[in-house]
Amino acid sequence: MRSSGMTKWVGPSPLAALSAKAALVTETSVLTLDLDALASNHAVLRAQAGGAEIAPAVKADGYGLGAALVAARLWDEGARSFYVARLSEGLALRRALGDRAATIYLLDGVTPGSAPAIEAARLTPVLNSLPQIEAWNSHARGRVLDAALHIDTGMNRLGLRPEEAVVLTGAMDRLGHVNIDLVISHLACASEPGHPLNAHQLTRFTETAALFPDARRSLANSGGIFLGDDYRFDQARPGISLYGGGPRDVPDARIKAVATLEAPILQVRVMPRGESIGYGATYTASQTTRVAILAVGYADGLPRAAHPRGAVWFDGARRPLLGRVSMDLIAVDVTDCDAARPGAMMQVIGPDLPVDDAAAAAGTTAYELLTRIAPRARRVAKGG
């Protein structure tokens, strides 16, 4: 039988090995979660909140950074209560926390058909309407189940209006099997200390919460913690400032960067004067320009609107974006920057380029920028 002339490889394919090695070098983007910075931010917020309990918001997978890692570290820092939005988030967090006796509040409350799963996972629903109260009370027949009660004081999203809360207190049989352990509301303008709605909501909340004298109270989010003692009550529910965003939607020296998104340079090229770059030819070089092409784009979570104000950080300076953000690539001006070479990593957000600044350049907020970082960014955790 004639040989085919082909060599049979024994063990891993050299091509596969080379591809795996190359992947470590040319990974499109890397998201590093600094757990020590997270712990530092928690300590800052706890000190600012005085005696109020800090109950971290870990919804949306810990603001895109990984709820399991975030909650585990915050548990080690003393957090015992956590907030999620969806039932699926609550179930996942309960599994992740294992036998830790954490209180997990479910902001969506009791949606149709969800009561058995909520009880089985030992979640505490935040009841947002009279029908939700009736559903949880009906499910609890024969025993008493804990719940939080959400009062809408001006946000006009979820929650009972104050007049509905008054009606409820006149028909307490609706709560015959429910223990209202906590009354909450949510500030609409906490990042703007001078906004008149803050004081209005505080007044409405104080008056309505008084209808439930045995329940603890919670009003402040990250920004609310910094509004003063009157807003802190028994529990505060910080989110964005745990993860590196300032309580006023601008960088705050007290708050450390938790997320660092970096991307490698794929190619460095020279663009002659008068030529354009990127889709739509929105940028034309006014002089000969050295350009670095980075392996990151809107598929990684960098907003397309980041041009023309966006920048990255590299070699001790901000480097402006050139042209539109593509799905997988961006172009950066590295004229007179000799350190820019293929493989070098540039910071898209992080300690040198705060998430609030990067978000503002894209016309959005730190909340959106963090939660839209895509799964293809390789995750790395450090600290702790």
C-alpha cells in the first residue's frame, strides 16, 4: 500500500499550540477586576453612610463585572444584604454565595408565577404594587414571609404611590402573612445635590415610611449617601460608586477604579496628510499622522459615539481616537509616541482614564459603559 506522504501528528497539533499561544498575545481586549479597589470603595461608602447598613447593588451581573466575584469579596468586607433586579440574578447569586446567610432583595418583586421560586431560593421580594402584595400574601398562607415594600416618591417607575400605601394601612389583612421588614424608595436625582426633587422625595418618603413604624428604611443610592445624614436612614444601597463611578457622575478622588479595560495594538501605520480614516471618512488628517489600530470596538462595549471626544491612555498621556469606532477596531493618534508597537496594551477605561470621563466622552453614563462591556473581553481578577 502506497504512503499518502502525509505525516500523522501524535498529541496536540502544532497549529493548535501556536494558535493558543497567539491568542494569549493578541486577545482582543482584557477586563481586569480589581477586588482590592472594590473593597476600598466599600469602606469609603460605609464610612460616609455613618451607621447605615451598606447593601450593595449587584444587579446586571455586578454592573457587568461579575456578581459572584463581587458579592463574595463584599461579603468578606462585611456586606450581608444584596440587591438584584431579575429573578434569574437572584437564583444565580444564591448559588454563588452557597451557605452564606445573605439577604438577597429582588427588586422586580413577585412577578406572575415566581413566588415558589422566590421562596425556595430564600430571596426577599421588594413588593411594588397592591397585586404583588396580594400574590405574596396568598402564597404565604399558613406562615409569615418577609418582604420589602417599595414606595414611589417621585421616580414614577416601580412602587406604590403614597396614597396607595395609606389604603394598604387601612386594610392590613392584605399583609396578614407578610412581614414588611424594610420600606424603600429610590432617588431620581441623587447625583445632582441641588435638585429640588431630592428634598421632595425625602419628605414624601419620611411621611409614608412612618406608616410602617416597625420596618427599617432605605432611600440612598451611591449619590444619596453623599447628600447628608437625612437621606441615609437604616440602609443604603450603593451601586456605581462601588464599581468606580463617582457619586456625582464625575470622577471622585475617594473612589478607586475597579474595572480596567485594555486592548492591544494590532498595527501601527502612517496616514498621510489629507487622507481620512474609518467609516464615513469622518476624520481627515491635517498632517502626517502615526496611527495605532487597536483590537477593541463597539462589539467589546466601547460605544460607537465615543468619537470624536474619546481617548485611550498610553505611555503617560491621553491619546485621541481618530474616526468612528468600528465593531472590532479603533484608531488612535500615536504621533511622536515611540512606545506604540504591535502587542502593546492601551487603557480604554481604568485608573488613568476614569469610567466617568470615558462615558461622558461617549455621551453616556458610567452605568451604561460598565454594563455593556461584552463577554468577549477576557476577564481577569486581581486582589483579595
